[in-house]
Amino acid sequence: MKVEHSYPVGENYAASTWNSGAGGTHIEDDRNGQRRDTYFNPTSSVEAGVDAGQVIDVTSTRNSQAEFAAGGSSDPNSYALSIVHRGVTGGPICLQRGSEVFLTSRRTITR
């Protein structure tokens, strides 16, 4: 289900209040420039019991020669997801990994 742009911004929803349909429920809300995906009881279409709200499956078959010949790097990289998040006010940036939370005041973080 996709929330229409004309839907009032003050109207909120909580997945815990929904009725569970077969195959789960997914709401896509991109009002005011923010993208919010909410999932309730998603089920896998590929592997029983491996349920996730969103699955990213990337296969890359590029090789160094072809990448370099196309004007790219001689050392190709492939990522399933790349996130760049900048706190331009100079305030602290909070990073979460699993159940650990890291707080840093550096502006550039490289991992």
C-alpha cells in the first residue's frame, strides 16, 4: 500500500494495530521528502522461515579488465547497499551496529 502525497502529514499509523493478512502488509510512505517503509508480519517468497521486511540480493559479474576498459577502476567493488549520512551541523553522529551503539563527534567516519 502506498500513502498518497495528499494524505495529511499529522495522520500516523502503527503496524502493531493492523490486521495481519496472508503474506504480511507493507506501507510505503514518502510524504514531505522522507521515505518510510513499514512492514507487518512479512513472509519470504523464496525460503520458508527466513522472513524480512526488505531483502537486497545483488550479484556482480564484472571483472577488472572490463571495468577498466569502460573507464572505471582497475579494482571494481560491488556493494549491496551504500549509505552516506552527513551531519553537517558538526554535532555528534550516533552509529548503531547490532545491539551496540557508538557515539562520535568526528565529521567523517570511514569503516
